[in-house]
Amino acid sequence: MRLSRQSLRIGALLLAAAMMLPGWAGCSETTSDEPSSPQSGGEQQTPSDQTDTPETEAETEYPRDNLPGDLDYGGGEVSVFGWSGPNLVEFYVEEQNGEIVNDAIYARNLAVEERLNIGLTYHLEPGAYDQRNDWVRILSASITAGDGAYDISGGYSMAGASLASKGMCLPLTEREYLDFSMPWWPSSLLDEATCGGKLYFCSGDISTYMIYYLYGIYFNQEILSEYDLESPYDLVQSGAWTLDKMSSMAAGVYTDLNGDGQKGFEDRLGYITYSIYVDPYFFSCGLHTTEKDEDDIPHLSPEFTGEKAHSVLEKVVAMVSEEGCLVGNGAEQIDPSYNVFKENRALFTSHELTFAVNHLRDVEFTYGIVPYPKYEAAQENYVTITSFPYTLYGIPIDARDPDMSAAVMEAMASESFRTVSPALFENAFKVKYAQDQQSSLMYDLIRSTVSFDFGRVFNNDLGGLTYSLFRTAVVSQNTNWASTVKSNEKVLTKQIEKLTKALLGE
């Protein structure tokens, strides 16, 4: 049997993680600025605490990049135009403060500066969802002026993609030092996010936001044991973690705690989530919004309008319609949606990794995290997507030395893979990365199966239809998918054609 490139990469990554982890053990706000659908409008470890495994020993298990050892840019300045948004660290910190993620980012930047003999400088502009178009406009004006002010761009995902569609980014696949076969670059970048063989942006371990905003399914170990249910960890390992399995497990967990005869945020639930966190089911079940032709030109995928998409929608709607399952929607239901799991009253919830950082630091129950489920056991891979507040990095067309920019990005991603990403995991789950095999392997699986579906990445140029149609159908429990896509197919097809022409410079 021929294994896919993703399968080979995942296997190598999980094998490396298993080699460095000693034994099996249990896993002990800011609101995402994901856009609404058109219809809806603790204790932290410090480096001094980690004495069990020497850092140098753990680092030997990670692959190194292939940058030449004699790269030296003579102490020159490398300027990054980035964005400010979530109250999380993405680009730089001023100094060490004893907090694990802060210090890992400080050390990463220092290591890259010393290795390449450069000085990193950052110019950040507000650029979250509401400011994304202003961010693009400001940077585009600088690029159009041609003064070479910035060597690297790093924008909120929708803004980074729109910058590329406006012709402001150089093709990264033509740069000497970027090696997209390495595990810090998700394989789906080349598989899904290219157009005409060219990739204009990248993300992965280089972006702390991408790691923070990975989606996953959280489970409550105590409720799992109380109902004598199978371990999601074991189900993932065996390939049996499917949408039907999750749905059947959630269906049997419900208690009307307030006695009003209706399921609600005050009850014990099998599954609780908020509307934006239903997006990943479309992709985790192996569906795509676009597919490529022989010339690597994206077109609307038959999967998007096909029977499987209809089946996935029906399954998700059936799950959230169960007596013990609930999807919050609207600003007034954000906190109640989060609190059910936080208050030890839900078996499952779906959220970003930030949920553990911002809401679960002081909980007294044991929880774990696994990928979103597959459509069926026969599906080859688990598939993960991210919430939109992650960073897409690129090289502006007026960059002074594009290959220097590429070398810096490769070094930054490589260093982040070995040091920053494990620190993010420890910060989220309050356990040393190399001491908790089950949850660490799940985390590695989640981040190594991230998808950069072309239609989702470029949704800002596609009217938001590639996420809003499915999300709105689930929230409204409308399973007439054929009618939904038929009324939008023509306009979406035209938007994709317009986008691909822009990326090809036509």
C-alpha cells in the first residue's frame, strides 16, 4: 500500500515523540475573533521547574533544518511587518520574565539573531478580523512605494491571504532556503494552498497563534469513567474515533439539573460547543472546498456540493440535536457555552487550544484533548483546521533580499518547532511535554494534521461562503444542503475563478 506524504510525515513525528516520552499517563480569555456567519451578524511552569529531562537531551530527538552553517548577514536589520490582536505573544517579547512561553519566544528570537548574525525589528499594526482590511491597505501602500521597508510580512490569516491575492507577495516555492518538506511546515501548504504551483504564504510552528488556535475535542475524564465509556485516546490510536462514535457517546450523557424539562446551559450535557466550533467537522470528515486540476489551478470541489457533504451535515445536525447536546449562538451565549465544560458538566466540548489556557487552568477535574473525529474508520487521516486568528507569513515583493527573508523564516520555524511549540503545550496543559505520552501524542497528531484548505484560507476573497454555509446550516439545523449550495454555487465558482486569475497575475 502506498502511504500518503501526510501519513509518512505524521508517522515520523509520532515515532519521534514516542521515543522521547517515558510512559503512559493521563492529562491532568480571550474570545476568538472568528467572524460570525452573515446570518448571525492557574499555575505556570517556569524553566527552573523542569528538572526531569535535560533540555539538551530532549532537543536531540527533534530534526534540524538544512540551512548552511556559514550563513552570515553581517549584523543587518531584518524588519517584520506584523499584526496585533489577541492577548497572546506571537512575534517578540522585550525580555525574559520566567513564564515558559514568553521565555521560549525570547530565546528563539535571540537564537535566530545570533545564528544568522542579524537584528530583528518589528512593526505591528492592529490587524484582527475587524482591522484586517486596514492592515492590508497600510502594508500594500508601503510595498507599492517600493522602498523595501519590510523583509517579512506576518498578517492575520485572512489579511495574509488577501495580501497575496493583491500581488504583494513573492512565491515562497522559488526561495532557496525554505524547505517545505520539514515538519514545521504543514504538508497541506503545498498540497492545498498553492495556485499554479506557487505558494505565497506559509504558517506552522513559526506562528504561535496557529498552535494556540488549533481546534480539538476536549473530554472530561471523570464523566467518561462515570458512564464507563471508551477512552477517546484509545479510539484515536485505533482509528475508530469517528463522528458516529462521538455522537453515540455524547447521546447517553444528560441530566436535567435545573428540572425545567428542557436541555440548557445549566444541565449536564454530552456535548456543548459554540457555533464557530462546528466549522471543523466539514474538514475533519475529509471534505474539501476546492480541488486542483492538472495545472494546479483550484476549482470548486464536487465534494463541496456532493452527497458526502450532505451526509456530514446530517450527522452533525443529528448529534447537536440530541437531548444532551447543545450549540450556543450569539454573543450572549458565548460564556454560557464555555462554562458548561469548565464547570464539570459536559462530557465533550470543541474549542481551540486557547480554551485550556484561558478557561481550564484551575479546574479540579481531569481532561484530555483529541482531534476532531473522522467521517468513518476507513478514512486514512485525521484532519485539523485552525481558528482564523493565526498568522500567515510572506515575503513582500519589494523585499531587499528575499533569500535572506526566507532563511530567517526557516530558522524561526525550525527553532519554534523544537522549543516554542512544546512550551505552548506545557502552558496549556500544565504538564511537562515529555512526561505525558497520551496527551503529548494527541497534541502532535493535531498539529501535524493541520489543513490549509484553499477555500478556507482565501475565504476573505470568497465572501466567507466557504465557512458560513456549513456553519449556518448546522446552527439552524437545516439539512437541505443541496438547496443551500445550489443558491450559492454560481457566485462561489465565479469568485474562485477571479481569485485564481489574480494569483496567476492574469
